[in-house]
Amino acid sequence: MTEIAQLFESALRQNRATLLRKAAINTVARMPATTKLSELLSSEAGASIRQLSISELREALAALVPARAARPAAAAATTSEGEGAANGAGEAREVQVYKQILTAIEDEPLTIGQLAKRIDCDIAELRGYLAWMKKMGKIDSSGRARATRYHKPAGA
């Protein structure tokens, strides 16, 4: 019986660590570009941010850098303005997530967990998008609870 309790406790600790890591990444990704590292580390999220690996921190900071600045100068010079708009440059995050959801469910119905992994979005945030999209008739769902799968409406 104690082994089962230890397994549950271990799973809960691991789940909490994962949630804290995701929260830290989201905090870094949404911070103003003028924020100083000292301010960030002294904030409430400082302890969680200290636990991030360099690659996780780089990934979070990549959201702050515009797409054009991240590419080499030669590639940026050959790209037309129309291509930049097609790749999502200058679009609001909400629009990008909306399009990513529609693209992800194009081929097969997906659960919220599968969608979250495919589009790299927090499940709590994704729930809001899915509820709105379902209410507006942009997507449909089938199944219940954890078996709910989201798909394009019939005839769409």
C-alpha cells in the first residue's frame, strides 16, 4: 500500500514540476522585451525560471524575437512581404493558434492532449480556443471526457 502511495506522490511531484516549467516558459515568452534578467529572477516566477534548461530558455526567448530578425540577412532580403504575412509574421498569437488548430485537425480528429502537443500550446489556454471555435461552428467534437476528439464539422 505504501508503494502505491509513493508512486502517486512521485507522479504528483513530476506533474507539478512540469506545470511549473511550462508556467516559467510562458512567463519568459510573454515578458516585455525590455525586462531585465535581474527583474525576472527576482519575480515570483524566479525560482521556476532558474530550473529551466538553456534550450528551454532559448525556446521561450525565441517568441520575443520577430521572425525576420531571426533569419539570416541574405534570406530576409530574398523574401517578399507577402511571404512574411503567409508565415504568420505580424499576426496576433490568437490568429496563429486558431490556424494551427484548424491545420492540426484537418487530417484526423484529435484529443485536446494531442492538439496541445502538436501546436505546442498549454491545455488550459487551448480549452478556451476550442470552446470558442466550437461555439462559432468552426470545429466539432465527439466523445466525452478524456475521449473527446475535435474535428472539422461535416461538410466543411
